[in-house]
Amino acid sequence: MRYTTAGESHGRALVAIVSDVPAGVPVDAAAIDRDLARRQRGYGRGGRMAIERDQVQVLSGVRFGATIGSPVALVIANRDWDQWLDVMAVSGEPVDRARVTAPRPGHADLPGVLRNATHDVRDILERASARETAARVAAGAVAKALLSQLGVRVLSFVTRIGEVALPNEPDPRTIDSDSIDASDVRCPDERVSQAMRAAIDAARADGESLGGVFVVAALGVVPGLGGYAEAGQRLDARIGAAMLSIPAIKGVEIGDGFAAAARPGSQVHDPILYRKGEGIVRPTNHAGGIEGGMTNGEPVVVRAAMKPIPTLMRPLPSVDLATLEPVDAAKERSDVCAVPAAAVVAEAELALVLATAYQEAFGGRCLSDMLDALERYKARLVR
């Protein structure tokens, strides 16, 4: 299952086309809209989210509530486009206010203009904007619809914003997704959530931005997805690439990740046990559900670090590309903190990787054949 997106931050719309979708997968536009709304929420979001009311329009690939085996095309309109008609015009001459010449440190601005031989940063920032991730969330919702039929649930929660962190990270199997979705920082501990909000308030007052860490997990995943024989088959590599494709994500770990480097092997590797009626089980999950490039039957647990958003209300020094004189970096309307939103985007990316892995293992033509193959596989595993 592959996706392609198109659209600019202040353009007419965002578009996602999801290919290789099996036939027979129930797809509910209202469920996609719920994920889009979850991406928009979060303490520390900027004024743009007060304007947009993201809702999907399904253009193709779905008939009478189920996929038909053809590409699924999804459109999310940008309500703010009405205010940017002159700046984002498809034709005509550029207007004065359309041009941006002061690239922001930490953004795609400067590398993009150097790459594309342009002096207008807006050519870059409109597409490099995290607004594009709304289309990813819509695409991921199609993957989630397939995974839910296969018994897999994907969830996320935030463990750190700035210097405020959960003292103990909970097992994803104990997480109540509804309570996480009700939290504006997506944190399972209300005391820590209050401290996170205070840190965001302080950053806003100081013209700063904050990053953080979130966990995204998949429950109910069967063992053996992915592969060990070739680099491109390894599921951890594919998950890592998917997470790092999300704007502002600078670090990814699976399971204990970097912490495992400081421990002896006896405290890192998960013992193998047999339980009658369950088959092979693990009492711990330090591996994060993946060993040797393949799922091992435990929850897939991924942790990602998001850097602070590069748009600052107290801008860093930059250079005007038109004059080469020192200036303050450009200021676009932006968030103070978008870690909770990034966690929802990561759910979509993980779902797309796992949906593809299930199709590779059990066929991808239609849901009914996948379910039949999956049940035979599960029966073989439990002895």
C-alpha cells in the first residue's frame, strides 16, 4: 500500500492517492475525519488550526462504503486558501507580498532555494510545511481501516514536551486511547500533562517553540512480518524511514533503542516461553516487537523525537537572499508545540508500513483472501 500526496500549505487543497489497496476494505469518511481532527488538536497549536476544519472528500476507489481494488483518491480543502489567492495564484505575475527572502534556520527554506535555483523561499516552504501531513493522515486512515479488519490497533501518546517528561513510560497495552484523545497534550498522566501545558505557555511567552518525544505502537500484530534476507525487507528499517519522513522528526528508536546500548545482553533480549493455547510468548518487550527485521508477535513500539518548530516569534539571525544583508528570519503563522499532532501523523505512517507488510505476507488483492490466509497462519502458530 503506497501513497502520494500533493498540495501546498496555502494552496487550494491537499490530495492523497493511495495505491495497491485491497478490495473489500470498509472505509468510512467520518473515521478519516476523526483522525484529521485529532491531528489538528493539541495544546500549543497556532492560529491556522482555528481556521481549518479538515474534512475528507473521497473521490475514487470506494463504492458503497468499501474499497473496490483501485487507487483511493482523497482531497482535503484548505479553507485558508481564500485569503491567499494572490500569493498562491497558479498564473499571472507575482505580487509583492508573495515573496519571502529571509530563510528560517532549521527549516527546508535555505537548502530548498539553493537546490531549486530560486530566490523566493515561499516556493519551498509551502510544500515543506507540516500542513502536508494532513494528507498523510488521510492516507493512513485507509491503512488503519485494513489493519482493523486484521485485528491490529495503532495508537500513540506523548512522553515528553521540552524538559517535562513522564517519569515511567506505560505499556502501550494499558493505554486507554479515548482518554489520550481527550488530552490536549496526548499524555496519559494528568499531573505531567499540566506541567507540559505550563512549559508550552512559558515558551509562547518567550517567543520560543518546543519539541518532545512520543510513542506510537501497534497491538495485535502477528509474528513474521518483514524479512531478514535483504535490507529492503527489514521492517525496522522501513518503520525508521517512515518516521523520519515526518517533518521535524530527528530521532527514532524501536523498543529500548538507545537505552539498550548501556545494558548487558541479559537485560536487553526478551526470553522465549511457551504457553499452551497461546504458543510462543515473551514476558518482556525490550525489542519493541521486532527482531531480525521481523515482527515477533509482541506489540510494535516505536519512539520518535521531534525537534522544536523552526518558526520563532523571536526570530534567529538570517540573510536576505535578495541583498545578502543580515536580517531576522521570516515569521510564518505557526505553532509553539506540535508534538501531539506529530504523534497522530506517526500513527498513519506506522499503519501504512504494517498494512504493506500484511499484504506481502497474506496477499493484497482482496480482504477476504487476506483474512483466510491470516487465519491459516495463526492456526499454525498456536500449538
